[in-house]
Amino acid sequence: MSGFRNFILRGNLIELAVAFIMAAAFATVVTTFTALILALIGKAGGNPNFDSWQPGHLPVGVFITAVVAFLILSAIVYFAIVVPYTKAKERYFPTEAPATPADVALLEEIRDLLAQQSRS
């Protein structure tokens, strides 16, 4: 029983559960925003729903509608989540310049000492 308790109370499991709940809630927001964008496209240039288009009796329109919705959803996720997250991460957690490895620093020191000895 203590193993199960440790498993349930492990920090990663709780964080994962919270992330899953937040993702489910955010998915609804993104889906409705995508529908809004598709509706705006429909108002501006006609019906954005290509589901009924079937050239040669092939349901190509359903695929085209899914691709357009995917591109809109991808743009929303990229510009609303990825770009602000990347900028915030760079601002608050700047990457440090990579340090010279110890073996390379030692070789550089030996090189400099040898150069000094040859000049003397």
C-alpha cells in the first residue's frame, strides 16, 4: 500500500494530471477560436466548409476542411503559446555561454606556457 501511496503522491504524476486538465480546457478554447476564424473566412470569401465538394465522387472536401482547420489551429498554438513562451524563457532564463571544457582549457594553458618558453 505504501508503494501505491508513493506513486500517487509523486510530484510528476500530479503535474501531469494538472497539465492534462489544462490541455483539455485549452483544447476547447482553441477549437472554438478555430471555428470563429473559419466563420470569419466564410463571411469574407464564402463558405469555408468544403465538406460537400466531391470531384469525381471522392470526398476531397472533408480532407481540405480538415487541413484548413489544422493550419489555423497550428497557427493559433504557435503564435499564442510557443512564441510567447520562448520569449519569456529567453528573458527570464537566459542561456549561458557554453564554458570551455576542462580538458580544452588545460590544453590552452599548456599551449600558452609553451609559447612563453619559446619566446624566452
